[in-house]
Amino acid sequence: MKQRRLNNQRNNKIQGFNLIEILLAITFFSLAFSGMLLGSTAMVNTSTNGTKINEDAAVLGSMFTGINVQSAYIEASASQLKPSIASSESILSNPAGDISNRQALVIPDSTTATTDNRRIFFDRLVFSALNTPDVKTSQINIYPTAAATTPTRSIIRKLDRREECFAMGVNGSLYLPSFGQPCTGWSSGRDVPTYNPLTLTGAGGTQNYNTDFRINGALNSLVNSNKFSLFDATAGARPVAPTDKGHQVANGTTAEYFIEATPNVAYNLVIGLRKQTNAQIYTVSVNADYNGPGQAINCNVTVRPRNCQRETMSVSSVNVDVDNGQPFNVKFENIMPYATGNQRVFHIKIVSTNGIAANNPAIIHFIKKELANN
């Protein structure tokens, strides 16, 4: 009897849950559910922020790809392209690279109840350092507001332009299959980009990237008054080969072009010309003006220096193995640009002489700059 009574008491003690146990269970469940809820919210926020970051990256990438690297005015802004710099036709064919006026880009966004979009405030600079004029820096600055003066973020990319070509008598940039690369078009007359050397207007004689810019181009006096005539072998059709069009300069008149390049780097320069008659003589020079003592190192010596900067070639058409009216090339190999003042340039001169003047204009089809391999 006593044992049975003890068993009954023990059974009465373990029946059901008491109130404390229930409250503890509810508390533990609430804590676990709160943690799960916070974790889920954090996952959603992380996913949303990641999406926004990807959107911003795509937008910024499009700002870089929006730069026409073949534009003659890649370093200039729209406000800098005045009639003294370029004609309206030339500007239309060669868009500016800089966006100097603050822009706002709207990105649709419905992640909050109070706003339905986001705005990115930005500007864009394209510039090059004094001693690397053909390696462009593109910089996009992001601002928190339209009026802010200090960017919260700057993204920079390099544009290597040490290998490029210039197609004469052509509007805008174009891809030439025979070159296997796109070229910058330099049209005829005053639409030819006028060479604009770098100026230094920043504090202490430094470059102000908002105002100082440079472009390759022709000598100013040859650009105005349509002194460059158009040679057109394709009757107005868009060029397929680099010799379809060109600049035509009267016999005895020297065509002059400036192409900027990085000092102490060896280049090859290929210049496309056209043979008119066997009596024609082309004289083509690079940096011939800089021939004083201590200036450009002469290439026209018995033992050619590896760091030479100045060379002249005289080409008699009778020795050029092509028919009259056909193109040919002149190539300067392993030549370096000359540095003087704020210029780092190849100054190229081309003149056609001899024979019947009317039949012997100089015709320049293209100038191609490439890195030398040795």
C-alpha cells in the first residue's frame, strides 16, 4: 500500500507543463523568431544594396564607353569648342570628351515609400599629363548633390592612344578594314582639327584639367580659308580603304601636321601619299624645325642613333614602283618625339615639287602612329 501511494504521488507531479515552463518556451521562441526575422531583413537589404551597386557600376561603365576615343576633341568640353577652335561641322563629327557642366542621371528606384528614383550627380574629365600626351586619363566624379563641390567618389580609367591613325579628308571616326582599327577623321578645309598645344593655366604653372586641353591637328594657317582641298577617289562614298580620300595641297605648298606622343618612346610613323607623275618629288620630314645645337637628335647620319628624333626623306616618284595615280607609303622607323616647351610632338611636313605644277599636288591620305617593336 505504501509503495502504491508513492507511485501515485510521483505520477501527479509529472503531469503537464507549469506556467513558468510555458513562459520560458514562448520567450525562447520569440528570441529565435526575432533573430530569424532580423537575419531575413538583413539578407533583403544586402540583396537590395548589391543590386544598387551593380546598377551604379553599369551606369558608370556606360559613362566611360560613351567617350569617343577617336574624337579629335577628346580632351575638350563642349563649352571650349568655339569657332576659333573648330567649325560646327568638325564638332559634330568629333564630339567633346569632357562633360564640364554637372549632370544628373535618374535611376528608377521603388525600394522606399518616399522616393521613386535615385539621382547620380556627375561630371567627366578627359586629360593627359604633360609627358604622356597620348595616354589619356578619363575621370568620372560623383557628387552627393547638384551643388556639391567635393566628389564623394572618383573613378579613373586610362586610354592608351600611343597607336592611332588619322584618315585625311574624312568626317568623324571610322573603322578602316585595311588598317584593322578605327581612325580619327580629319576632313578637308577649315574642318580639319587645328593643332592646339597644351597651355598651363593652373596655379604655379600646372595643368588645369578643367580648362587646359590639347588636340592633334594641322598647322593653323593651312586649316583656315579651305587651303586643304579634298582628294576624293570614291566620289563622295564613305571610305573603305585609307587611300579612298585625302588632303590635296598645291605643288610647292607644305602641308604641316602635329601629332603628340610620349617622349623617350620609339614609334613608327607611316604616311600615306599618292604618286601623280614620275617627275614628282615628295619631301617628307619629321621634327625638321628642331635642328639647332642641343635640339632634336638627327636620324640622318651614318650610324642611326636609337633615340633619334629628327629625319627627312626625299622620295622621287620615278623610283616608286607603283603606277601614276596610285598610293604608296613613307615609313619612319624607330623615331622619338621631340619635347620643347609644353609640346611633345611629331611635327610632320610634306611638300610635293618638280614636274608640271598642276599635275603634282601633294596628296596625303593618312598618318599612322604605332609603337616600334625594337
